Amino acid sequence: MGRNVSLEMGELTDTAYYILLSLVDAKHGYLIMQTIGEMTEQRFSIGSASMYTTIKKLLAADLIQLFDDYDPKRKTYIATEKGIELLKNEVKRRREMVFHAEEVFKRRGEQLL
């Protein structure tokens, strides 16, 4: 499934998920990358090209919007209500995925960490 198709289906790639999650509060580009790194203890990082490509897609889907922080030198973004709702649904979907995996491994007599 292509990345654009997943967004149209209401699912987020990992990159889109972490960007949208970081934008629950308004942030500019560098702070988005910094927040994601801290949030994931540096296990997930996003390059600037990938981040801005994803930001364009999130803007086009009305999941985020520009936030006026009165600094003409940078663009600041924030999640929209539509974005917050999609994020909540995505968290629920991912929890269900983890539950299914746990059940499969439990049947095998194995436990996930």
C-alpha cells in the first residue's frame, strides 16, 4: 500500500504518526525532529526532506495547519481537530494490532517483552 493511499484510508505511516503526535502542541520543523528524537529515545528519527514531504501531505489532508507564532523566519505547525481525531483512531488501531500479535504468540507459548 502506498503512503498516500494509507493516509486516504485513515492510517498513518510511522513518520506521519510521529509528526502528527509531536504537533499536538505547535512546533516548527527543527523542534518537531527534536521532539520525536526525545520521545523515542533516539530510536526513530526523521530527516528534513522526509519530514517536509510528510508535512505537505498532512497539510493537504487538513490534519495540520500553519500556526502563527509571529516569527517570519520559520513556519510553525499544529494538529487540527481532524488530525487529533485521526491520531486517536490510529492509537486505537495500533493497540489492536499489538493485542493481535500478543494473542498469536501466546498461542505459541511465547511471550512478547
